[in-house]
Amino acid sequence: MAAAGSSHPVSDELVREHMQDWLAFTQFVKISTVGVVGLLVLMAIFLL
């Protein structure tokens, strides 16, 4: 979505492409967070 007063229209294809990138990024962050939490749990079990 273009900012107010912008002279450059935003195409639907560009929005769709960026949305796919955003969804892939958020999926990566979720999986990484679960992995780090799992690693911390394993470290707590075996190192404490």
C-alpha cells in the first residue's frame, strides 16, 4: 500500500511477492524460536 501522496502505484504482484517473503520470514522466526527453546531445555536437563 502506497503512502499518502505517493506518485508510484503499487502493483498487486509486488504486494503478493512481499507477502510471501513476510510469511516465509515469520515461519523461519517461529521455527528458530522453538529450536532455541528446545536447546535451552536440553541444556538445562543435561548441564544442571
